[in-house]
Amino acid sequence: MRKKALKALPFSYYYWPVVFLAVVGLADSVYLSVSHYRVYTDMAYKSFCAISKAINCDTISQSPYSIFLNLPVPVWGIIGYAFLLLCLAVVARPKNGAIRLWPIVFWVCLVFSVYSIVLALISTYLIGSYCIMCIVSYGVNLALLFYAWIVHRRFSGAGLLEDTRKDLLYLWKTRGRSLAVVLVFCLAAGSAWYFFPAYWRLQPPRYAGSIATGLTGGGHPWIGSKNPVLEIIEFADYQCFQCKKMHFFLRELVAAHPEKIRLTHKHYPMDHQFNPIVKQAFHVGSGKMALLAIYAASQGKFWEMNDVLYGVAGRKGAIEIKELAQKVGIDSKELALAMKNPKVRYLLNRDIILGNQLAITGTPTFVINNKIYTGHIPPEVFKDIIP
């Protein structure tokens, strides 16, 4: 008995799932773009998938790999999915039983998928953390590639390269309309690239000589008011992104209220080579950076060194002592020797021991009026300072 031939599904059964996936990818990129922005600008922000060290979208956003060609990676995702949807609008209806431009769609999706693999490798081997919403985009891109391949197989009898050649000829014949659409899109994407604000380049307010600085009786550097209404003691780590973000926020606050607020700095590197509560390799190098800052404080250059260290933290490659010394204005040989200076090491150990006694397990941590706050400071703390 003959088997009944299977009836092929119509074009719409293939087309709309591709559109749906592209819209999902676009929505995912929009969410990741907003999350990336808030990581750098919202002091209290924490994404829903900042679950652990291994699963943490914020860690991905904080890494230098989240920026590509001067734009956040998810913004490139928005541009890419918008271009794909533009292509899909053109191929919405098959003509004379054949389809146009699906090989082009396939190559676009292939680029998306290869880029997803590259990002996954970066997350695995360079960052050591994964983003749930990024993984969603990887799945979307691979599904788009599969659908584009299936559509070509279903509606074309020729090979992929041959159909690509035909599509390029078709685009050339209709170049007036095609080029107009592409130019408008490129102009919009180029404008976004050129005018996009570099909010991820966190910069401290310019150090002003009019703002008082000094050392406490215990030798800890402070900036702000000599007789403060509110004193904020920060325990910070130079390799901690949230420390950098909160410190710059507090520096701006001190600059706005120099007669009311004092910021006092204490070192608490979450470096396993220095801090006994850290059992595995973490924030490697932050202990040595703290030693450099302590020496700079002895030369009256703490706040200058502090800003430079936060600026180079997270940068690819080794930190050059000579570069730091030149930027701060101290002797590079003496700065290099500071890391082996017993007195400097004692001062760092003193801060770490104090942090251990306060049961501090993460940075930044703030001590204000004998109360401890981890991560950020609640707005009500400033109610008597900021109207």
C-alpha cells in the first residue's frame, strides 16, 4: 500500500516564527541595553539575574567586553535585529512561487550565531560568569539560523551560494530602492553610534583644592568637611565595580556639600592573597593596589592615586607602576618599594582586621552612625543633608 504524501506547509508557517524570534531578540536586546545603562548609573540597581558569581548579568555588563566599537553590545543587538526585521519586511511575500533574499537572511543570521558563540566563549574563559538574558539571545540567534536554512531548503531548488548570487543581482537591478533603504538605515545606525553617550566611562569629579582633605587620628584619608554633619566610612576594593560606582557618587555628593559631609576611606580588598575570609582567587591584585594607595596617602597624594586606581581597575593587561607614579606625581621607585614596605603592609592589615571584626563579607560596605550598609546607602540617610 502506498504511503500518503505529506503536504508541505505554506510559507506563512515558516515566516511568522522567524518574525516572532526576531521580535523576541529585539525585546531581549532592549532589556539588556536598559540593564547595562542602569548598572552604570543607578546606585542601587541589581538585575533580576544577578544570582551568583557564575550567573550574574551585572558582572557581564561591568566587564570591558560589554562594549564593542564604542557601543554597548546589546545596543548592537538592537541595531542587528532591526536590520533583520527590515529584511523580513522585504521577503514577506513569495513572488511567482519563489522567494527573494532568504539567502541574505541566512547569512545575517549566521553572523548573529557566530557572534553569539564568540560572546559565550568570552563569558566562559575571560569573564567567568554568564548572563541569563544573553543566553536567551544565543538561543534566538541559533533558532533564526535554523529557520532561515529550513526556509531556503523548502522554497528553493538551487544551492545557497547560487541563490545568494541571484539575490545580489536582484538587489543590483533594484538598486535605487534598495540603496535608499540601506542608506536610511545606515544613517540612523551611524547617528546612534556617533551621538550615543559614553555613560560607562565613570569619572570622578575633578579634584578641587577648595575641598578639605586630611588624615584621621588613625591615619585614614578623608575628604570633605572638617566638622561634618554626616561622616561616611567606606570599606572598598579597587577591583570592585560597585565600589567604583558608589565612590564616584559619594565624591560628587561631597563636592556638592563640602561643609556637611566627610568621606573617610578604609581598604578592604577581597583579594584571597590578603583577606583571610576570601578562600578562592577573587579580585586578584586589589591588595597590591591598596598598598600603592596607602603609600600615596603618606605622600599627601591619596585622592589623586585613588582616582587613578579606580580608572585603571578592570583594564586589560598589567598595571604599570611608572604610569601610576607619573599620573599622581610621586617617585616611581619609591612607589614600587611600597609593596614590600612592612609599615604599609601593617596599615593594610589593620583595615582588613577591622573589616573582619565588623563581619564585612562584601564591598562596598559603609559605616554611618555605627550602622553598617552593604552595596549602597539608603536615601533616607541623606534626608538631613539633601533637601
